[in-house]
Amino acid sequence: VDQLKVMTIGQEEKVLAELRRLGFNPASRRSAGQPDMTGKFSPNIRALWIALYNLGAVKDRRDNAITAFVKGQVAIDRVRFVHRDNDANSIIEALKAIATRHGVDWSVKRGDPPWRKAHGYHIAVAQWAKINPQGARDFWAVVTDLIGQDVSYRDLTDKEWMFVMNYLGERVRALPKSEQ
């Protein structure tokens, strides 16, 4: 299992393709008693929550924790019942405000290249600043190493950014609490 951590995304995809070819069909991740995260806004809310987890801003990445946060923000018991744009915007802006307090700079300037507009980029840069406040190693060199190909200044897929953020998130959570 430790060897999976050193695989590139391309290698992981090849392994998954082979497992599927052999008949592997992953079971649903949702088990009895777990919150239903199937609402219209659930993917965005969950993505931001996991980003906060990877920034060290929240300690519990589980759906129950997301549901509790949503209930505290808009008094709705389940994320799947968030239907109004106003409610979703309130939740999303609150999550983004927490991320900002943890170093995420969401600003995008006119004329910025596409890779500079990706949310994953902004979160990963904030993670990198926590891990390496002196900037001794170049951010893009680390991203290139993680993805397994030269990705300097090109658009990464959402999946690639998730891989980078999850990897950096492990390192952020390993830091002393005062540095998270």
C-alpha cells in the first residue's frame, strides 16, 4: 500500500483501468447512517470542505462534519436540501472566508493565464506556504514531481490538482498545530 503513494496520476489511472477490465466495480462509498451528499451544491461544498481539511483549517473531513457546518450556517439539516442560491452562496462564501484566513489568496487579475485561475492552484500555493515558509524549493518543481511530468505553467486537470492538494494536505496536517 505504501507504494501507491509514490505513483503518478497516470500510473494510478492505468492500475484502475486494469482493475475495471478485470471486473472490479467499486461499491458505493455511502453507508447506512451517513449523510446524503447528493444535492445540487454538494460537490462545491464538499470540495471546499476537503480543501479546508487539507489546509489544516478543519480537523474532520467526514460528511457529518460538513452537515453540521451547513446546519450552523443556514439551519438546513442535510446538504442535499440546500436548493436556494442564497443558502448555497452563504455556505460557500463562509468556507472561502475560512480558507482566506488560512492563507488562500483567491484573487485573479485580468490577463492572468488559465492555470492561475484554478481554485486548486490557489489552495496548493497556500499549503506550500505553510509547509515551506522560506520558499527553499520551487512550488512548480514539487507539482511536476507529484504529477510525474513537466507541468510548469500549464493547466492541470481538477483531478491533478486534487492529487497535489491531498499530498500537500498530509504534510500540512503533520505540521505542529501552531503552523497549520
